Amino acid sequence: MAALNVYIGGELHICSPITTASGTFGYGVEYADFFDINLLGAIFVKGTTAEPREGNPYPRMAETASGMLNAVGLQNKGVQYFANDIYPLIKDLQTAVIVNVSGSTVASYVACAERIAELANIPAIELNISCPNVKRGGMAFGISAQGAAEVVAAVRKVYPKTLIVKLSPNVTDITEIARAAEAEGADSLSLINTLLGMAVDVRQRRPVLSTVTGGLSGPCIKPVALRMVWQTYRAVKIPLIGIGGIACWQDAVEFMLAGAAAVQVGTCNFIDPAVTVKITEGVSNYCDEQGFSSVAELTGALET
Amino acid sequence: MKKHILDLIISDNIRLGPGIALLKLSSQSPLPEMLPGQFAQLRIDSASPQVFLRRPISIHYFNKDTNELWLLVHAVGAGTRALADLPSGSIVNMIAPLGNHFTMPLVPGATRLLLVGGGIGLAPLLFLGATLRDKGFEPTFLLGARQKEHLVQLGEFEKYGKVGITTEDGSLGEKGVVLQHSLLNDKAFDAVYACGPKGMMMAVAKYAADRYIPCEVSLENVMACGIGACLCCVEDTIVGYKCICMEGPTFNIAKLKWLH
């Protein structure tokens, strides 16, 4: 059977390339009834900020063709609550628990990252410079190379472990942002976050979402995400984690062939809470059938 | 309660009214315990790309002895239409049981229990009424709809308690809305449970609060995951936004901001 362990940057080796995306998998424990979550390569837990955030008013979700829009707005109880109340529940999981860190200012990103750095069993953070659902910060840092560089550099100074930077697709050229993050010391990049979108309730003649716009996710964004992973793979040297509408093992293999060292499964966890088990089996079988001794050999193996 | 991913067989699909289907589901293996007020997330393998997410459907009736689960589906969109049209013998994939449950009884000593349902919102009240009856209570049902075609399963409700009916067009029972029904003049209640359109539930909540009667309502905010991961189905409560899929769908009205 093919080896499934992969390297995803810094000092982080994980047992499988199949991981779960922030905001779609809670803190992992929400899914523990359905399968052994330790089989995942990593769990990227819910976006966490220095201070508690209420999130946006309801309605926060609109179903779309092959996907959904969300406008949750980083609802979370803050990093202190995470450290005191959530961390003890998840610190002994056998899978890598990676905290998605967000903020509204550079200082708030730094404060959150510093607190997470103190937690021994959190091997990495995913710096979220791409949330489209907050008024300040979030995606604002991720849509210019200068903004990305500023926040990555500041967090890099205080965060010694593996630093993953999550990129926004809502840009003209994602490779510019990717290069800026790499230049400031990012260990790896995850991409893509949600695409900015909108839905209208024709009967009410009003936007469906309370925030008017929201982030589009699900299989409908997969081709865009795949293209961006492929472009970014050729632009940087650090490992990539592919995200965007992954629903089956073939999708995961596509992302890896296009250059991803690992993938995150997001919205499709809502449709099938155990989908990651099936994807892992499928990727493993594919490697065996195709004669790969390690799943890592898939990364960038696309022939063009 | 442990959540399960289940593949259940539709043993019967009975069309009860316009767009309203009663799905009777069963399984070869024993169904997990479920409580009144809980719901299931049904997967829809529809040909339409417009239907992506699961659909939350409340447990209409559950019988552990016969290993049977009933769901009422009102076809209001492409997803629920696909569910309502599933032929007998189909397999339905669902996650269940989800959410909290109605508190039984709502306060110690409460014996006169009023269960108010509006439209398809009557669905969870059958299981609630049956369970209350089982526990020795005599629930009173007050069911309302626009017209008689939307009031289904009345014979089932009558097995467990007195049933009062209103229709807005007067086609069945008393003409008007539930809170205008004469049984409210004749009898006082110790606790009220309600499920239906939000406007109706808010009116019932006010009715109960004005009389200092404890009241629980079941909300149906749109949701994606159903298991507390996506944080989409929030209701603004007195302690902030809460996911109705985890901390609901049933809420004591004292926890909501409706009356503030």
C-alpha cells in the first residue's frame, strides 16, 4: 500500500494528505460520531481571533447550484476561550490540529498567533488573510501583495512553528500574493478561500444574505481553485494545500497532480460527514493502481 | 445523543395533501433512539444541481417497537419536491437524530399541555403528543392552516388528545387563526409547545408570556451542516447567536429575543 504521509511545510509532516477545511469541521469533535477523525492528516479548526466575535446576523447562508454562500463572519469566542476550553478537548488527538488565525489589524493577528504558539500540541497555524465576510481586516490583507507581506512578516516574527498562509481567490493574480507570503517567511500556502458572491431572493426583492455578499464554496468553485493551485505551484517553492469543492478522491488527486502536497475538504463535509474517509481510501487505491509507492509522488505530477 | 448516518428504506410514501407527503421509513437494523423535537438531515440525490445541501426535516413520529420513523415533507422547493416524490422502496440517506428535544414536561407539575401547530409545523407535534401521552399526560392539540388541505394526520393526532382546528378560509374547524380558537377561552394551560410559521410562533409566544405560561417553540432557520460546524443557522438569543441545529431547534421563549 502506498505511503500516505506528506510534508506540508516548516517542520510539519502529516499522516495523510486528506485534511478538513476551517469553518467546515468545527473543532473536529463535531464529527467524531461518524468516523475516527484521527485518520485525517490534519484538522484545520474554526477561524479564531484575538477577541471574541459575534459574527454576522442571520441569514448567513444561501444554497447555490453545486455549492453555497456563507456570511458567518468569523463567529468565535476568541483565542483565550480556545486555549482554555477547546484546546484541552483536542490536544490529544492523533491528528495535527491546526488553528486558523484571523484578525482585523496586524496587531490582532499577532496577538492571536502568539497565544496559539504557546499551545504545545498545535503544530501550525493557518493565517487567514482571505475571509470575505468581515468588514475590517480579513480579506483586506489578502488582496494585495503589500498587505499580505505586512501581516505575514509580523506574524512570522512571533510564530516559530509552521506558518501556513491561506490565500484569497478574489484577486487578479494570486501568484503575486503567494510570492509575497513566501518572501516574508510563510512555510506553506493553502488555497483557495471562498469566492466573493451574492444571491437574491426574487420574491422579497432583497439579498438572501444579511451582508448582501458572502463567500462561495462547494464543487462549483473547484475548477477555479484547481487553476489557482496550478498557477501558484509554478510560482513558489513552498508546499501548497489545495482547497475548493473537493467532493471525491478524483478531485483530491486532481489538486495533487496540479501541485498540492495535501488537500482540505470543506463544504462537502456537510453533505457527507464521512466523505474524507472515502476520499482517503480512493486516493490510496489510486496510488496502488497507478504504481506510486508514496502519495507524495502525485504532487505536481501533471503532464502538460 | 450519538448521531448516525443511516440508510433507511421508504416502506410507504402517502400523499396527504397538496405537496404534502408522509414518508414512512424503516430499517433492517434497530433505529437509534430519537426524541420529540429532534430532526434528521436528508440527503437528496436529485438530478438538479440547484439542490446541493441536505434538507432538515423534523421527526414526525418514531416508534422504537415497530422500528419505524415517519417524516412529513412539504414540497416547497426542488429539494423537498424530490423527497416528496421518492417512491416506496427508495433508500434515503439521513443524519439523525439531530438537535435538542422538547422538554417534557416543560415545568414540574404541568399537566394541561397545549401543542400548537401551524401548517406543516404540526409535524413534530405528533411525536411530542404521542410521547406525552405515553408519559401519562393528556395533551391538547391546536392545529391551524390556511385551508383544510394543509391539515393532515388529524386522525393520528386524535389518538393522543383533543384536537382543536382553525383554518383561515373556514374550510375546516373554526374560521381564523389558532389564537382565535374557542378552546383557549374554555381552558387554561400550564405549558405551551409551538411549531409553525415564525409569525404564528411569535404570536403564541406572546400569548404564553402574557399569561406567564412557559412556552417552547421549534425554529426552522435555514441550515447547511446540521451538526454545529458551519454556524449558519443561528438565532439571536439573549446570550448571543446560537446554532439552532445544536442548541435548538426547540427553545424556551425566555431565551429568545422575540418579546424584548
